[in-house]
Amino acid sequence: MLIAMSAEPGHDRAVPPLPAALVHAWPFIALGALGWIVAAAVAFLVPALASWRPVALAGLGVGLLGTTIFLLQLAAARRGARGAQAGLETYLDQK
């Protein structure tokens, strides 16, 4: 549990944990991917929105890169690698 610093000494308070819905990353990854896929489809299907194409493709690329990094960090955490990102315990298989 984290401790929040108070402006007054001796009045530190515990920070509550995040709600369960915010702990899981996959719904946010899926929602972001869906948004960029829709933007790319609209950009390529509507001729007036041709200027959106580079941004939509960049969004898809950055999302793919971020998801790849997340999956690599998750695999490293499963292996028990020392350099793995901390905080991925909710995604690891419980044995």
C-alpha cells in the first residue's frame, strides 16, 4: 500500500488501491486498437478525410509497438527476469 504525503507532518494517509476495472489493461488496449482501426477505415473509405491517413496509420503503429512492449514485459515477468516491469502480478498465472 502506498502512503500519501500530507502537507502537515504526522498526517500521512494510505492511498486506496485502484478499482478492479482499472487494474486490467486488456480492455483499454482493445478499446484503443478498435478506435484506431475505425479511424483508419474511415480515413481510407472517405476521400475527404485523406489527410487523416498518416495519423491513423501512426496511431496503429504506436499501438502495435506499445502492445508488443507490454507482451514482452509480461513474458519477462512470467520467466522471472530481473529486468521485468513490476506490477504485472495480476496477469501472471497463479500457481
